[in-house]
Amino acid sequence: MATKEDVVRIARETVRQRKLGKQDWECNGVVFDLETGGYCARFVRQCHDAALGQGEWAWAYKAPTAWDMEIVLKAAGLRTENPQPGDIVCVNGDGCRPGHIAIYLGDEQIAENTSSGTRGDPQAPGTKISPLSAVASRITGYYACLPPAAPTGYEPGAITIEVVGLGTCDGWFTDHSIVGVMNIAKVLGYEVNDQVKERRAVVLRK
């Protein structure tokens, strides 16, 4: 299961490979063009393709331009007001197609592919890490399309979820879904008793 952390790792490594002097770099069957600028949507797609490990064009939210990609992400209900590293930042505020799109790295940084030669490291056009402030005035939204990694100590496997007074249900969780169960429970007002490590059980009590 691909996570936000996988996307951040791949984006950073792509830039590192460029700074090592490479013109292209392959990761999980995906070949990145590191020096040609102006292919922001391709870069974002390829980072997700590589994270998924299923080859090119495997990502569900692929689109030919940044403008189109934001339309797809918005239609899928993925907009977030609490961006995390590995989320997508859309920069279409000037209203001009094809627009721009990048990966939010946290720490006020983005990974991007751009034709700009006036910002980022490396500064020349291509794949780079740039300050978020360089595009902040034109940001039109952040989008979360992958889960975060599971907390340390959580392993995939069988689990029992008990809602006190209503009974239990058995299930299976992947490396991220248990986090979602606990967050949903808290939003619904349940007290969460997390016993995943000991008994693979989560008890929800009003």
C-alpha cells in the first residue's frame, strides 16, 4: 500500500539524482526526465506511479495538465484543509492553463517540475525543491490522495472492533486503515481504547 511518505521519499530522491548530475532516473519501472522543465503534472503522476509500484499510468488521478488534474482531484473529494507531507498542492490561481501542480514536502517546501529558472534548488528549469512561498499567492487547493504510514508497531492482520453496547465485528486492516478507524471513532465521540499491539482489538465506548 503506497503512502504519503513513499511519495515524499521518491520526490526527494528524484531531485537528489538530478543534483548528482543525472538527466534521467528510474524508480519502480518509472523513468523520470530530470532536466526538461514544464512537465509538472507528469512529475506528480510519476511520483505516485513509482510509489504504487505498478508502472507508468497506474495512478487513478492522472491527467494531462495541472489544471485538469485539479479538476479530477476535486471531483474525487480529496481536497484537504490540513495538508500533510506527501499531499498535492495545486497552483492554478492565475486562471491560466495548463496551470501548475507540485508535491508538498512539509517545512514550507514543494517538489516540482517547472520551466522556471528563478527559484528552487537546482535553480535551472527541471525537477527541483522550491520554497512554498514562491507559489503561495496562487495556490488553489491541497489534495490528499494517499494515507499516511501506520504508526510504529502496527502490523497488518486480523482485528476485532468492539462498540460497547452494540457488539463486535471482525475484520482485517492494512498498514493504514486502523488509523482511520480510530480517527472516525473520535469524531463520533467515542472513547478509544487502543489495544492493537496486545490483542488486535479496538474498543469504542461512549
